[in-house]
Amino acid sequence: MGRWKEPSAAETTEFHADGTVTERSGGETIRGRYVLAGDNLKINLDGVADELSFIVTVKGDRMDMKEPDGRSTHYEKLN
């Protein structure tokens, strides 16, 4: 899926082909695993007890991640 950034934040998220994910923010790196099935994305971050769940829409270099409570976050793909 590649490397993504929320335009108004410094954090980047990178989804690797092997099913691992890396989040970088303020010099801190958090790793974990993800599963994408259709438009359902599940993320399990190391050290975080709860699984994160999103509905994902990707159009070109834009990704929207919608949380179960309806909040949506927009990301832009980094090259």
C-alpha cells in the first residue's frame, strides 16, 4: 500500500507488502501488523492492546480511513 501522511500532521504510516506497518511520529517508531480485506483494514500495533479497524477508500494518491464511530481521516501518498 505504500507510505502515507496526513497533510496536517508530521506522522507518516507505511504499509509494507509483508503485512507489517510502521508509524513514525516525532522521532518515535511504532511497528505492527495489518490485514486488508476488501475495504476493511485491521491494524495491530505493538504495545497497543486494542485492534484498530477502518473502512479504507483509496483513489490515486488519496486514502480515506473511516473509523467505526464515523470519523474519517484523509492521507496523501508519499513517493
